[in-house]
Amino acid sequence: MIRSRFRQLRRVLQADGVAGVRRRLVRVAHRMLGEAGEPFPLHPDDVADAAQLVPAAPPVVTGRPLRIAWITTPPGAGSGGHTTMLRMVEGLEQAGHSTALVLYDVFRGDRVAHEAVIRQHWPRVRAEVRDAAEGFGVADVWIATSWQTAHVLASRPHLTGHRMYFVQDYEPWFYPHGALYALAEETYRFGFTGITAGAWLAGLLSDRFGMHCSHFEFGADTDVYSVRNLDDRDGVVFYSKPGVARRGHELGVLALQRFASMHPEARIHFFGDSPGDLPFDAVDHGRITPRELDELYNRCRVGLSLSFSNVSLIPWELLASGVRPVVNDADHNRIVLRNEHVAWAQPTPGALARALDSAWRSWRAPTTPQSLSESVAEQTWRDPSRAVTEFIERSIFA
């Protein structure tokens, strides 16, 4: 670890000087102190302008497997977005294509350490791991995976290959209506072919920006999440992300406070980031592994899942483990999450609390967990992964 940090410090000093080290220290302080805001997430030369893009013409590929490079921020253990992306990488590898992960780390982290995380937490992925700061290599297909990496790809017109954009959410909504909002929105004008998580996002990008998009459906990881407890359960679970506005933390706490007064017998569980001081008794599990999360789900009747941008993966996990999801009612959720067992509620504390109450009272062992799990038994990640592979092949080989 010390040797890795030393290599990182040396790279930062060589590339960005003392100012770069200072930015790194500010970022660490933000994380330690819990302060809002992060340093600018791109190097200045990596910011692109859609009006000035003249990318190189992509080569013709015939008669051989594709070389596909995914430009991504370094994956962290438990990252849902990276997990979805790496499922698609694995599907491409199973189809015989070669893959690479080009890691863009604005803070010049150690590639060896990043690769160790990938190999430990996604052991089936065989992709070559490259450091964007050391060169991108070659590829037939370049796939940006976030608004930051879309800028990184667009700002390198010399890279020959087809350009695609793996879009899992409408990222301008991650920020106040300002500079980062505008830079995230600009990426949808870069002319990349979109591959989106769900139909709602594909429709939005097509209608608003004229992007050509294909979408994949969400799935349940039934290798991890399943019904292990058919007996009665006494829990309610909520994913805690106080610093991420789109996850509706404050609204969730208000709804759970009302629910707790209705059902003092219920045990309320939080996982994710610390929820801070709460006006009711609850268990904070912190950041836990998927296997541990499945064990927690199997102690719960009901789960509260809030998303104010593209739908979360959590409702599929809950259903697979026999937990009824209560979800805020919105087009971006309903269009993608089509399941008769979801309890929809308007995003107010009272409406959500009433939906939690109804879901709690109607839960019956063993029939409820069985029916919930069966409703997603065929919605695994195999079909979405296959759909992405086939779309990329059609786009290149056509």
C-alpha cells in the first residue's frame, strides 16, 4: 500500500506539479470531513466541445473478433454502475471478443492497485487493464461509460474506431444547474452511439438530443439474491445515500419515521453510507457485500427504494430476495420497472409511509416471498448482456 501511494504521488508530481498534490489532498479532506463538493473531475485538456469534433473515420472490421475498449473511472468495490458495465464486458468476452478497460483517474491513482480491485471483485472479467495517462492503445470500438469519460474520448479525435456511449443515467441531474450540469449534457451532442440502461433513458436522449440509442433491460442477479427465508420477517430496509440528492435520503427518513410510529414492532435497517442521527431506532449496517446484503434482505418484508433519476437496481434485488419494494411513482421508474408486485407511491412522507404500511400488513409467509422471487426469476442479466453484445456486433459488422 505504501509503495502504491508513493508511485501515485510521483505520478501526480510529474504530471500536475504541487498544485495536483494539493487538489488530491483537498479531495481526501472532503471525504474525511463529509463536506459537499468535489474537485473538478477532468483535466482541462480533456474537456471537449461538440461543435469542434472531427473524429477519425472508423476502420472496417471483417472476419475477426472485435477489440473493444471501455473508458471508465476506476471501479470501486460494490459500485453498482461498474458492476453493470462489467457484466457487459464479460458478455463480450464470452462471445469471443477481446476487451480492455482504459482507466481514467484524474488523481493519477496507481493502475496496479486499481487492477487488483477489479481482479478481486470481478474475477470473471479477463479484460486488459490500461492507464489512460500512459496511452489508450488500439481498439475497433471505444465505449465511454460516464459523462467524464465521454469528454475524454471526444477530446481524442486521433483514436480510430467506432465510438459508443454506455449511459446508465441522465447525469446532468447529478448536479445543480451549473457548469457540471452543462458539461454532462454536452456529451449527448458528441455524436456517439448510445447504449442505455432501460427504455426511458433511450427515449429521453433520442427525443432531446437526437442520439441514436439502443437499450437493454435491467436484470436481477439471481446468483446472489434469492429467497433463503420463507418464515415470517420483521424488517424494513432502506439504502442510505445522504450526499446523493437523487436517492431521496431525507424523504426516506421522514417516511420511515412515520412508518415506525405505525409499527414499533418493525426493525428498520439502513445500508450504504451512514444516515447520521435518526429520530427512530434503526440498525446501520454500513457498506456491506452483496452476499451480506442478501442475508439482510432475507430478514425484511419491505424495502424502500427511491430514485429521482433513472431507476435503481435495488427493486430487482429486493424482489429476488422476497422483499416487496416501495418505489416513488415517476415515469422514469415505471417505464423501466414493470412488475405487478411493486408498490408505487407519490414522493411525500405520508404517501410513502402508507405504502410501506400496506406492504407490511399484506406480506404473508411463505407465499409472498415465493411469488416476489418468481416474478424476476427469468429476468437475469444474461439476456441484457447478450443484447448489448449483439447490438455492438450489428453496429460494426453491418
